[in-house]
Amino acid sequence: MSTYSERYTIVQTADQGYAVAGSSVYMGWLIKTDSQGTLLWTKTYTYNEESQSNCNIYAMISSNDGGFALAGSIWTSIGGED
């Protein structure tokens, strides 16, 4: 993640860990930790780095199968906000 990042949402997961989602310059991100806050994994989401797009994640829920549903927006310098 870049030096500029914002945490938008956090949920406690079924394994008592946490999932944190937010945005950095040009990307959205999802972080999974254990119950002590130890980083387990990260996932980044980008749209198109060549078009100078931004991918923002604003909300998240955890699903019964251990996955996550994310909501956000994508802005591109070519087409505006989707």
C-alpha cells in the first residue's frame, strides 16, 4: 500500500480475526488479520493503471462461507466515475 491510505470499513470475521478494507492512491485494498492483529494476507484491487484510475472501497460485509462482499467506486481519467 502507498503512504496515502484510508481505512473505510472493518468487520470481525467468524474466526475472531478482522478484515479491513479501504483505498490508497490508484487502488482499493483488503487486509485480513488474526484475532491479535497479526497480518495474514492482503489483496489489492486496481482497475487500469494506464488510465490513471482510482478504485475506492467504502463498505464490506463478510459472508457465511468466509468470503467478503465489497462495495465501492472506480474513477478513470477517461470516463469519469462508474
